Amino acid sequence: QFDVVIASEVLEHVSAIDRQVALVNLSSHMKNGGRLIVTVPSSLYLRFEPVWELIRGWQYGVEGHDDELRHDLISPSEMEADFKIAGCESERKGTMCWGLIRWWIARKL
């Protein structure tokens, strides 16, 4: 059991159902009152996805990236609902990196 669990830039790569399962799983490893820190790309980030693909291509070549398979937009209301399913409650939320990334801190109930 952990005080803090972090899921940074991973949940957008799985389906909505799998995201709920993942959050329930993460929550099961948290102490009561523990915190879950989550980050996902914002809609602004996803609008720029073609640009990011070019930049990654210049940096890393043509080996491919996981963004090519799945990169879903997760709305704030979806994330809040998913936290409740996982037995957590959002305490704080916001954006960072010029609005490209959304973040939440949720507490396990």
C-alpha cells in the first residue's frame, strides 16, 4: 500500500473501460487517504499531434511511437467519473506546459 501513486501520460493510451480498470487497480495499491496523481494530454496537445509526430520523427527517426496506435482525449468530466469508480475523489486539478497537459490529484476515500 502506497501513500502516492502516479499515472503520468499513460491513461490516454487505453480504452475507456480499460482506463477504469487501471484506475481501480492503481487505487487498490493505495492507502486510504492516499493520493493518485494523473496527467493526460489536453485537447490543445492533441490538436498539435501532427506537429509532434514531425518533431518525434526528426528526433528519433522512423522507428514508430505509441501515439500512432491510440491517443484518446479524456475530458475532465470523464476523469472525475473514473476517479469515483476507483473509490477516489478529485482534490485538485489544472493544466501545465502552456495548457498542453491536464493534471489531477485525487484522494482515495
